[in-house]
Amino acid sequence: MAAAVACRQKGIEDILLIERGAYLGGILNQCIHDGFGLEKFHASLTGPEYAQRYIEQVIEKDIPFLLNSTVLNLTPQKEVIVINDKGLHHYKAKTIILAMGCRERTRGAIGIPGARPSGIYTAGVAQELINLKNYMIGKKVVILGSGDIGLIMARRLILEGAEVLMVAEKLPYSSGLPRNINQCLYDFDIPLLLSHTAVDIKGNGRLSGVTIAQLGKRGGVIPGTKRRIACDTLLLSVGLIPENELSRQAGIILDPVTGGPQVDERGQTSIPGIFACGNVLQVHDIVDNVSLEAEYIVEGVVEYLEGRLTKEREIKVELGEGLRYVVPQRLISRKDTIFSFRVNQPGQHKVLLFEEGRRLIKKKSLRRVNPAEMVRVKLSSLELEGIKRLKVRLV
Amino acid sequence: MHREFICIVCPNSCHISVEYEGTNIKDIKGDQCPKGRDYVKNEITNPLRVFTGSVLVENGDFPLVSVKTSSPIPKQYLKKVGEITRQMKVEAPVELGQIVARNLLNKKIDLIATRKIKKINKKNSLLS
Amino acid sequence: MKTTNNQFDVVIIGGGVVGCAIARELSRYNISIAVLEKEDDVGWGTSCRNSGVVHAGFNNKPGTLMAKFCVEGNRSFAELCRQLDVPYKKIGKLVVARKKEEIKGLKDLKAQGNKNQVKGLEIIDSTEIKRLEPNLAGIAALYSPETAITSPYLLTIALAENALNNGASFFLNTEVKNITKLNNSYFKITTNQGEFTSSYIINSAGLYADYIARVVGIRRYCLYPCRGEYHILDKNVSWLINHLVYPVPQAGAGGLGVHLTPTIDGNILIGPSNEYIRRKDNFSTTSQIMKMLSKEVREFLPLISPGYIIRSYSGLRAKQAPSSEGGFWDFVIEESDTIDNFINLIGIESPGLTAAQPIAQRVVEIINKKERLSPNPDFNPYRKGILRFEEQDEETKKNLIKQDPDYGEIVCRCEKVTKKEILEAINNPLGARSLISIKYRTRAMMGRCQGGYCLTRIIEILREHFDLNPEEITLKGDNSYLLTGYRSDEVSKPCKKKKSLSLEEELPVWQQQLPAGKKG
């Protein structure tokens, strides 16, 4: 919606928003907690309120949208095949903006051994069942992974009358935002066990217990630390993966680290005229940044439509030490560019360096870095002017 | 008593450690600005939170309407308010921002809807 | 549920692929048949937990029933699948030698295969391997063009549905507790769902066939559960291999070694391991084996990374050979010499799926010799499965949505399963309603998100359809409930008085002060 609204604001007339769900706003509808919109709207909104601000703009700007409509196919020629209960439809577009969001990593993907009973949910599914469908998923809950949705769900489950026994996190630090650790765990005295993971699952019908063990420095289980926790529910909050099945189908090149398309500074993928923004490009921790990213890439969309998105000398953004990834992965112009990063591990008093060979282009001090928090840095066209190489690293 | 806080006022996420007795603060370490100090003081003396949750809706296009308290409430009431929301029911339509319950627990806690619910005529509602 | 006087000519204990194949073969004749299955659906034992391979028959010792039925089954499999609308693909198999020492093993296998009259076996060199499988490492291989793949669960379901359609009765959630023989003629079978009587009993209880035999006093059989764990890979990497890829079997091994199996649905399986365990209901996966599988498979296919795994699971082989001995013992398919009309099927392990129909035909032969069965004139060998929207061409898709808008709703996005297919699955003729039953029938929830997107929608469709309480929806029957009820107390406990909270006297406050028109 943010991209569609921005497109309309930039004067693009012919827009179609395709949504497979029954309503606009996607996952925000089930994120009924607050804390959204601090940057964008200078207010602490809940997910549905945040979504509503955009829904109103979509309606006010008369942007056509399809609900309950699934894209079956996306071609490099920017044709989409959509189905809904009215039939199967073809749309040909001059540009396409991918904004499909992300999905949750599952038990299968992280390989927790043991039995396969019912009662194992990803945090987002639990959130949907509880917050949108009025179901309760269990009584005694263990949460694996300290991602934000897991933390939010710990609080939700407590407020809805369940017992949350613990949150176990494989890494020696939490992958959630400090705010959520404070308000979702500490407020309710839920223990957060760092360097712990699930090593076995019991239960024939319904889940009856989870075995938790402590991990050593190299990731192996420390002998003697296994303990069986009796519970009927295991919630997984073990990471999000950009939902790029359509992108892959179209032949768009993906970045193996972000899981999203490789893009230039305007969010343009390897197929000219197809752009990506939001969680389909890289998993964000703050929704405001998703909106801002959408608005930002629309500038490129407009340039593309007007034939102004020209390629100067294309360069790859090289990734140095301390950083897990950078978006964009390449630059085609030298215009103002926002770079997004995630660091490898938590640290203090770090410096982010942008370099052309041995020449320092920009330096940014970061007092505290955390893999849970995306770092965004803007470089101006002045700073980028004429560069032939670009490397970023964290020291 | 001793407690460690991660300040949430700004992205600096200062780790602040506090020595205190009841609501009487003896020593604060690790804060980098007055805002962090205020945050920790409030956390010890009177921690406030916005409650968010959902309430059952009759004849709505969603089975639930999401709600929040109109202002932050003392932390110790969160669970009680949660219990109340599980026992309430409102009738569709509901407007965003509409007050759906007033003066909970006699503590001037109001619940307001955070989404819009349209009225529909469902004959075979799953919840009826 | 029928509880009294369930009289049948033949009662089949166990609704696995073999039990269902027997039911279908018997339904060609004018006799009454019942299948008793302890689970909530057919095929939940070994039948749905295997590699889904239609073996050619070169792995089995010449002269055994295993060899004979495997080769026969392989030859008639395509036709069986055609009749039952079950997917089948003859993709061929490579048994790959990685060391010189293993080449002799290949030659022995080929010779054994030739003796069993397996067609088309051929030993190929590394160049030919590279041509057939560019990503594979190996110095020589046995190529078997007749080896095929199918969907083991869809086949079991199809056999059951076709048998049902031809008059057989199926009793799910029906566990046999005791069997006695009345007046030396009828069997009386006591189950958790009441009593059944029959003239014949066919013991096709898979892993539990030894137990069923012991119930009537036959003590000579013992079955050991031997677990095989698998990984399932994302469909995105299905291009990695085109054929079934096996290592050269080790002497005395009770399995065929960790192999790579392209499934009919487009995933690749890695596995199975081979480990004798104690309990017959232990389908757990273990971290050691999960790691071992990933490691072993990389020896063939260096490109495989653990990131491609979307799920791990395990199945149990019903082994007659004790762990000290290992290897394969031949199928036992015979009438008991002590109890008339009691037919035992013991140790039906690999290649039981391939051999299911010949095994069933053998059982019919045994009965036919004694009874001279008269044919069922209405027998119809054909059965239609659920139409897969995703596999249709665009024109058909358009027409389908026009005919039924439920085809226009994609419920499972990973496998592109429509609401119409879900509805057909939940209305299946056997009456299985759990999520696993829907999953096996439609592939919904089988993809890379493992139900993350569609689980809620499927729960809703189930509830809309059957008027179920939230607690009644199960993953796989029995105690595998998914939800504990409604989140809000008021609807979940309509009759019960509100819990006595400390807030009780305060509760009326919000009730009184709700805005006009909003009732509490």
C-alpha cells in the first residue's frame, strides 16, 4: 500500500494493487500490539491502526485493488496471471513492485529432532489463530527463538491466560528488540535462556514435552544440561524468510543472505522494471522502515517509467568484515542512496566505513550494534560522485 | 535490590543498572542522557504500559475487534484487563477509536477499538 | 459407528497399502469385506512413510516371493496407477559405485536382476553417469530403466476408495483387541468399536502382524521395528537429480542404503537410515541420524546443503530378521496351518509397496482355492482422484473457476492447492477428517512453509463444513488436537458461570457503561 500510495502521489495514474488475503494490510492486521508508526506517524499505533492509515489513503486516492486474488505466475516480461473466484486474469504492466512480505522459518527448516505431535506452531500462525480467529492454541507454552514475534506472542499468551514457561534462544544474544524483551518477557517474569535450544520433542498425539539443552561456544550441546520441560505447546520464532517464490519463477536473481532479490539503489531487481521493497527485499524489524523503503524505491519506478533510470557505470557494493549483508547490492547511478545493513554480532563503539579502495568516503560511528536492529545510512550523490568501487565494513 | 534495564527511549539501547529499595532509587549507572534516567525512574516507581488485546464481536466481518487502553495503565493491571477482554462481547459495527468499555476495574481504564468492524448478517456464524 | 453384529465373509486387519490392495482384489468377487484400521485414515503406518519407489526387483534374492512379486508388481504398476488415477513416473534408477571395490557389487546386482528377469539393466561408466546426472559423483553405475516412483499414500487411499466403491467396508479408528473362533467356524473379533464376525481373517497388520497372530495363539512370528529417517528437500532444488540415486548395498544390510529419491510431487528425499529400535510407535527423528543423512548424501551430491531441507520424518520397517542377523527375510503370505481361514502376511517390508497387488492376488488365490469365489459383476476397477488445479492448462483452469468459484481460491500457496481440492479432500469417501488426511490427499501444508499460510484457513473450512468445535480438529486423530478452545471464555464456556475473579464485583462496571447499543 505504501508503494501504491507513493506511486499515485508521484502522478502515476494506472496502478493495480493485488492482495491474496481477504483484506488489505496483510500481517499488520494480526499485530494488534502497539509500537508501530513512531517514525512515520510520530505516534505509537497498533498494527491494524497503522494499516488503516494506508487503507484510507488507498481509498481516498482511488487506487484499484483486488482482494482474495493470488498471483500464479510472474514473467520477466512483466506479465502476471492472477486467479480469484471471478476467474483467471492476465495483466501486463510497465513496472512491477514486489511487496509480498515474508514467511516464517519452520521446524523442518531448523531441524529439531524428535516426534511430530500437534501443538507446534510458528509464532505468526499462533498470532493469527489467537488475534484474528479467537482460538486458543494451548495452556503451557515453551517458546523457541527470541525473534520479535516470539516475544510479542509470549506476552499475548500470558494476557490470554496461558502459561509461558520460557523463551529459549540458540544464540548468546537475543534476536529481538530490547523494547520487546523488556515489555514482553521481563514484565511477566518469563525467563529468557540464551545459548539454549530444543534437542528433542515428545508426544504421540499432542505435544507432551520439549527437551532443552544449553549450547557451548561452538554450538554443540553441553553434556549434562539437557532437561525435559513438560508443556503442550511449542512456539517457534526462529526467523523470517522473504517470500520470493514468484521472483524465483520470473528468474530474478536472489541474494542468498537476505533471501530477497539483489537490487540496485532504486530497489530494481535483476529484471529491469521489476522492483522490490519491504520484507520481500529484506526482513525489517520496524514497519516504519518498510513504508519508507517503499516510498524510496518509487522514485526509481517513476524514473524507469519516464525512461530516466539510466545506467551509469554499474558497480557492486562489496561487503567487508563485521557485516552480514548490505542492500542495495549494486549501484547503477551515483544518486542519494540509503544503504541497509545487518551486523554479524552485537558490539559497542563500532565504526561503519564506506571506502573506495583506500579512500574513505564516509564514516559513521555506531555506539551500539545488534543483529536484531537494521542499520540504515544515507550517502549523498556528492559523496558517491565518480566512485568506481565501493566497499563497506564495520570495525 | 539491583536491576538491569535496557533503555527503550531511543535506539542507543543503553544498559542501565539501578540500585533501589522499594520505589526509592539509590544509584543509577550506565545512562547516557536524562531521558534514560527518567525512563528507569518510572520503571521502578510506576511502570506504565498500553494494554492491547481483542474483544469478541457479534455480527462483524471479523470475529474479533482489536483494542487498546486509551492511555498507559499501571503494569500490574495488564493481566486483569486481559481477563476482562476475554469475557466481553460487543456488537458490530465498531469504528476505529470507538470506546468499547469504560472505567475498567474502577481505575478509569477505557478500551478503544483499534480497527474498524463492519456489520454483516452471518447466518451460520462459527461462533454462535 | 456400527457396534453390533458386524458380519463379514472376510475381515482384513490393517488398512495399509497391502490391506487396501487385498480389499480391492477381493471386491472383484461377490463377498462381504471389512477392513479394520486402528488409525484415523488408511496408510498411516509404513505405507505413507517410505520412499515411494516402484522397485524393479534386482535387489531381491532369486526364488523368493520378494523377487517374484516385486518384478510382477513393477510390470503391472503403471496400469494399476492408470486405473486408480494415481501419479506414476518411470524415471529409472542408478546404483552408483564411488570406489573401484564397489563395481563388483554392481555386477552382482545386475546378475541377480537378470535372474529375476528384470528388464533393461545396464552397467554404465562415469561419462554416461555425467550425462544422466550432471551433478552426481560416481565411477560406474547400474542403470535400471524400469524403476519408477509413485505416491504411496495416494495409492493406498485410491485402493481403499476403489474397494469401498466396489462394496468393501472400512472401519477407521478400530483397533483389534481380541479374536476367538466360535464353534470352530466363525471368528469373533473384538475391537474398541464393538464386535465383528467373519469366516476369514487376513492379518495385514504390518508392524503389528506378529501381535495379531499371537492373539489367536500363533507364536512363531516376531517383527522388529527398524527405523528409517528421511529429509525432504525443497522443490526449488528438484533439478539436482533426475533419477533415483542409490549407493551400492552393503552385504547383510537391512535397507538399501541412504539414497536420493525424487518424489512424484517434485521434492527430493534423502534417506532412509537403518536402525533397529524398541518401540513400534516411535517415529521420532534423531539429531545424530539427521546429521548423518546430510553428510552421507553429500558424498554423492556435493551441491546439497542443509538449507534445502524443509522437513524430516521417519518410518518403520517390519523386520523379521533380528538386529543381530540383519538382511532381508522373505515375505510370509500363507494360511495358518493351525487355524483354518486365518491368513498371515508377515514381514511385508520393502518392496511391499511395489508388490502390494501381487501379494493381494496371492491372498485371493488362497481363498479362491477353498471357496470358488463368484465374480462381482459390478466391479469397476476405475477410480477418480481429486483433480489438481495446478496441473491443468490455462483454458481448463479458466473453465474450472467458471464452473466452481472455489477453484479460484488458492488455500495452500506453496503447493497451489485450491479451496475446491480441500473441500473434496475433507469430503473423502472414507470419512477421514484430520489435517494429515487433507495433507496427503491434496498436498496442502506439504510445502516449504509447512502450513504456515494455510493452516488457519483449512481449520476454518473444516469447521464450516462439519460444525466442529475448535477442540475437535486434530492433526492426526486421537489426542492430536490443535486448539484448546476459544480464546474468549464466554463463547467457549457458555453454560459455566464466569470464573470467580478477584474482579467479580467490579465486572458490572464495564457492562453498565458500555456505549448505548453495545451489549456486554
